[in-house]
Amino acid sequence: MKKYLPIILVLSTFKFLIQWFGNRNYGFHRDELLHLSVSEHLDWGFMEFPPMIGLIGKTAYLLFDYSLLGVRLFPTLAGVGILILCCLIAIEMGGKSKAVLLSGICVLAFLPFYRNHTLFQPVAFDQFFWTLAFFLLIRFINSQNRKYLLLLGITFGLGLLTKYTIFVWAFGVFIGLFFHKRGAIFKSKWIYISGFISLFIFLPNLVWQIQHDYPLLKHLEALKEYQLDEINPMEFGLAQLDYPFTLAVSLVGLGAFLIDKNLKQYRAVGIAILVSFCTMWLLNSKAYYVFAIYPVLFAGGAVKIGAVFSKKPALVYIVVAVVLFPSIYSIPAATPILPIDDFVRYKDLQEDNGRIELTGDYADMFGWEEQVNLVDSVYRSLSSEEKANCVIWAENYGEAGAVKILGKKYGLPNPISRHGSFWTWGYGNKDAEVWISLGNEQPSVEHVFEEIELVKIITHKYAIGEENGIPLYICRKPKIAIDKWWKAYEEHIFE
């Protein structure tokens, strides 16, 4: 093990540094603003996701305040952990130095991981728990030591508190274990003890779901209606082809797990991966949901390639180069290591009517500071009495999150929004004399208030389309019962 540490250390350092340079640029993404917002309302669950991201967000705040670098350090550390685990899996399966190198290089070359390990979202931590769980499963297969089953139960339980997609991992492993010693493990009490440990860890979130009338199911229904149903099922498979060189290594790994005589003891792992992939595809999932299976496939592929070229090790270096070099040019498109002006030149983007259209993720990192600054200027223009009786009403969770998180340095009051988890935190002062409306269109504000005044239409050169040209109103004299208006929107909070 010690002789492989220099390889792992060098690869991990490169991973960390690339992510670090990306983390410092642009601004918070709308999803990051939501995840930081829920960290101020810690609970055993939230309307859109389990509680882990809120706990990590609170930790980030206590350590670094709402620093972009500090917050994004956590998904970056998860990404570095995935690379280390990938190398350790290769070692556990008998891989030598070339296999360890190739497995880590695959993580460095897999472009979606740069995005996943930049943004403060549950995805990076979900991928980490999937990878850790596969590592523990392989350790158990090799040693038959029951402690790895217990650690697997803990890992699965923590994964459930992170992102519910790990249920698919559990289903895949359940099927796969029937192919390990003909399912003998199901005769052992330790597999059930492991399951009870997972259930015990997950239980508070399950109780929370019951108490709140299963928001997970409502969110999945809305996700299906507004996003997943619009996805062509072929897109899921075709998206895997976007990264052909890392895909080739992963397919070698899958084949090795399933049919290679030297790795036949890991057939259960191959079956689990295959079942997980097919389940995600049949559920019409987003392509990135399944990226968590790739680290263990990279390790398996690297071990097999290392064995094939054991007598010609120089060929492994050629494979390393083929896998890594084509990805290097595209890294700035996956994580923002370039300042925005350099990125515009890099992508050869053209200005059109004062606007430059960035990719969705990058565009979602711009405009929030300007929105909050304008809200603050309006708020400061109010009298002391009006400030004490003012509500800031944002149309969506991105705008609300911006006011809530970025607005702290201005001393702005917490906003309200009817979108997602913000709805659960209420409407604030229903008797407020002044409302500042951010992003709500004219018909919406006219429905609620007798007096509305358009302050400004907010535009931004780089902001995403839905956040460009949004109105800011000052509103007075509500003409409907605010509490009833709020309650009536419950069925629409995920729209």
C-alpha cells in the first residue's frame, strides 16, 4: 500500500488544485443558494432533498461564513475522496502501480466530475457514498469480514440522508449478491443487522417524510412532469457516449467484473452496476444520476488493462495519455477556472444586444449580487417605520436564496418565496405595509396588491435567460388574505 501513496498523493493534489482554481470564480449557483438557505433551517428533511446538505452547509458557514471558496471546499473534498477510493479499489482488486495510476487518471479525465465537485450540491456527496459503498463491498468480498457489512450499513444510511438515488445502488447490490457464492450472504444475520443500521440512521428522515405528507413523492411527481418526461430515453444512453475514452475503460471494467476469470469473485459488483444502470435508464433518469457507478468501473478497467499489458507496461502510459489529454482542453467548460472574459474568448461567444449567452450552469452563477444590491437600495430608501414592516417576496428559490444568503452582508430581512422549501418557512408578516417583489410578474403582484410601483427591470449581461429582464416592484395594500393565498399555493410549490 505504501508504495502506491506517491501516485495517489500526486493525482489527488492535481484534482484538488484544478477544483480550487475553479471554485473561486464567478458566483454562487442558484442551487447552491438554496442549499445554503436550508442550512439555516436545519431539520430532518427538506421538500426537495434529504437533510445532509443542510448539515454540511451549516458546517461550511460556521467555518468559513458564506465564502465561495469555503463552501465549495466540501464538494471538492468529496471529489478528492472519490479519486482516492477509486485508486484504493484498484489496489484491493490486485492492481499494481500502473492500474492505480490509470484509475486515478480516469477520475481526472471524466469531465462531469469537475462540475459535480465544484457546485455545493448533494451530487458530489452522493457519488462519494456510492464509491465508498462499493469499496466496502469489495473489501467484504475479499475478506468475508463482517465489519465491512456493518460499515456498509452505516454508509448506506448516510447515503440515504444525502440523496435518495442511493436506493438504486441498494437494489443493484441486492440483486448482485445473489451471484456471490449463490446468495449465501442472505443466510447470514449480519446482512440484516447491516440493514437495520441503515434503517436506524435513515429513520428520522423517514418520520419527517411521514409527518410532512411525503414531499419526496410530490417532488418526484413534479420532477417527472416538468423535467424527466421531456427527456428522450435515448438521451440517457447517448450521454454516456460523450466521454468515449473514460467510457472505454469503464466498459473494460464491467466486462472484467462479469466474465474475466481473474476478477470473477467480483461478479456481484458487475451485476449490481448493470442493474443500477438499467434501473436508472428505465426510470428515465437524468444522465448524471448514474455517474456514481463510474469510479468502481474505472478501477476495474484499470486493473484489467494493467494485467493485459503487464509485460509491456509502457502501453499503459499510452492508454493514460489517450484517456487524459483529450479532456484537458474541455476542463474550463466543466469548472470555471478561467475568468469570465477569458472564458468568453475560449468559447468564442458573441455578444447579442448586450447579452452573452453562457452555458446553463455558468449563466446561473451571475446576476444574483446585482439583484440583491438593487433590493437593498430599495429597502434603504424606506422610512424606519416601513423597514420594520417590510416583506421581501421573491418569485423563485434562486432569487430568495440570493436575498437570504448574499443579503446578510447588507442586513436585509429574510425573504419569503412560495417555491419549494421556502414555502414551508412561511409568509412572514402578513400585515406588512410594504412588500418588495423580486421577479414576480405584473399579473401576480396585481392579484395580491392594490398599489404596485415598478422600480426597475433587472438585466444582466451574463445571467441565465429566466433571470434577465425580471421586474422589481414596490407593493402596498394587500387586497387578499395573505395566509389563505399562501396556503392555497401548496400544490404548486414545485412548479
